[in-house]
Amino acid sequence: MKKIIIFGSTGSIGKSALDVVRQSPGKFRILGLSANRDTKTLYKQIKEFSPKYVCVRDEKAAKAIKPDLEKVCKLFKGDKGLEEFSNLKSDISIMAISGISALKPLLVNIRYAKRIALANKESLVTAGKLIFNEARRFNTEIIPVDSEINALFQLVSINREDIKANNILRKIYLTASGGALADYKKKDLDKVSVKQVLNHPTWKMGRRITVDSATLMNKGFEVIESHYFFNIPYDKINIVIHKESVVHALVEYKDDTFFSCMYSPDMRMPISFALYYPERFDSDKKKSVISKGTSFLKNKNGFLCSFYPVNYSKYPILEIILQSAKKQDNSLIILNACDEIAIDYFLKKKIKFTDIHRVIKFMFNRYPAAKITDINDIFYWDNWGRIKTREYLNKL
């Protein structure tokens, strides 16, 4: 029975991971759960899964924790507690903390986990080289949970040796749904509401990733993830619009042959892959509710599988991120911080949807370029980006 630690167990990825564990009796044991401040959800998870260790990062929430909790498990509190929690040994750690807050616990936990199921984009965007260097140093396996990168992992792993030996790979393709605004005209984006942006037609995700899906910021991040995971040059990574969210990635070989990875738009699919690998979750045998399986094939009216080129004029943030990725400086760190703050302002209805692009463009054109040498540089420029973003947005 493999021991699992979940960082961010009360978020959407954490909850989906626990769904997979529920459907896998005798396969996994929850060793530890961590949350930021949602102790109500955390209590329910503790009662069901009886973890040995629990962490609450938010100091105020940690202080209000029920005294009797410490009788059933060891409780870690605050940032220091999260660092201590990150030192726990596990067979699999699921890194589902959102934002750059995942970076420190991830770098610590790489030393103690045999495998990390990585569901955090921002850590790779800001520190991809550092993360994979540490993983090689401690012989820690990292498997992507992000649906598109996970799909690529599955496709590439099938012919890994052949690809490496014979250079048969021509391009890879990441699919993008276009988010809730895929059918909107560019001129109408200035007026869209928070509710409209969060109404994703195919995925149920967290609020930030749903907004990033509408701007295609997330797809720019996935290009960077693909570059670091598979050591593929940026000019071999393409993006196509695929509204149905059934095909998650494609690879093209040099003989014009394409392979695709298809499954229902449900994050429990890539999570189950990351937990079971190199085995597979048997959905029929387990009578699983994790996936709809081939339900999209059983529709009496059939199903669509369409692909379109990206209209970069409609998604200007994507073009900025792709330019930034090639600079290999501090720009991605700043833009990630800028995006996080801008989305927070948008969700609080302080700015318009199009102001997210406006501030990212402003920061990209005016940031002071600098090389990154260590993790301290990353957090310095992250903080700098947050301060300057707030200054700009407050003027709006």
C-alpha cells in the first residue's frame, strides 16, 4: 500500500485526488493532508482518511483549529509547519498548492518523495530548471498531472526510446478549449462579467485556472511545462484550439503520422494515471465514477473532434508569454505574479477582463531584465512583480 501526501487537499485537485483514493481500496494510504485555511473541508477529510499528519498554513486558521485534532494526528502550523510537513517521506506526494506558494515545499519535498504528482504550473514556469535538477539529484520521479502535459507524457512514453534514438518526433500539439469566451468576438471581451468568464463549457476547475483558460495564459504556461518535461525546443511545440476538450495532446512524427491521447475532461483521469503509473486504473473492474469512460463515443448524435489554429490577436497574453519563455530571464516570474494579482482584482470586480492583458503588456514592456541564479532571485522578482502590478491596477 503506497503512502500518499497531498499538498492542497481542500482545493479542486486535492479533492479529485481523494476521489481516486476512494476508488482504490487497499491501494493507497493517506499519510498526510495540508490545507491553506479551509479547515471545515479539512476536518471532513481527516475524519474519512485518518491521516497521521496534517498541516494548516494560514496562521489564523491554524490557531482556531480544534484542540482535539492533535489527539488523532500530528498538526503542523504556519509556514514553518509547512516546511516541516514537506520533510515527510512518502511514496507519492501530490503537489496541488496553487501559485508560486508551491515552490518552496516542492523543492523541499523532492528530497523525501519517491514520486511527485505535479499539478502546479507556476513552479515549473518560474523555476523549471531548478526543479528538474533537484529531481535528478535525488532520483525523484516527477509525473505531470496537468491534463495536456500528462497526455503528452503518455504519448511520448510509448515510444520514448525510439524518439530518443531515431529523432522521429517532428512536433507536439497542446490542445486548448479557448475557455468560456471561445465564441466571443474580440470587441465584446471588454464587457464580459466574472460569471461569464468562470462558466467554462467543458472543465470544472479552480477560479484562477478558469480565467487563465479564457486568456490562454494557461496554455502559454503549458508550453513552458512541455519544454522542461520533455526537453523539446519551443519551435516544436504548437497549440491548437479544440473546444470539445476530448483530445488533450497530439504528437506528430517525421513520417506525417499523428497520435492523440483522448479521455473525458475530468482531472481524476490524469491524477489516477500519476498515482497508478506504470500500471493503469481499471475503471470497469472498480465500477468507477472517476471517468465517463467512452461516453463521448456513445452519444447517438456522435461527437465532434475539431481543431483550429489560434487567433493570437484574440489571445494577446499567449503571445507575450511565448516571447517571455525564450528570454530566459526574470520576465516569466514577474508575469506570473502579475497574472495572479490581476485575476484577483478581476474576480473582485475591481478591473475589467481586458485589463488583465493591459497590465501584463505594461509589465512585459517595462520590466528590468535580470538573470536568475537561485531561489532567492525568484522570490525577489515575484514580490517586485506583485508590488508593481498593484501600483498599476490601483491607478485604473
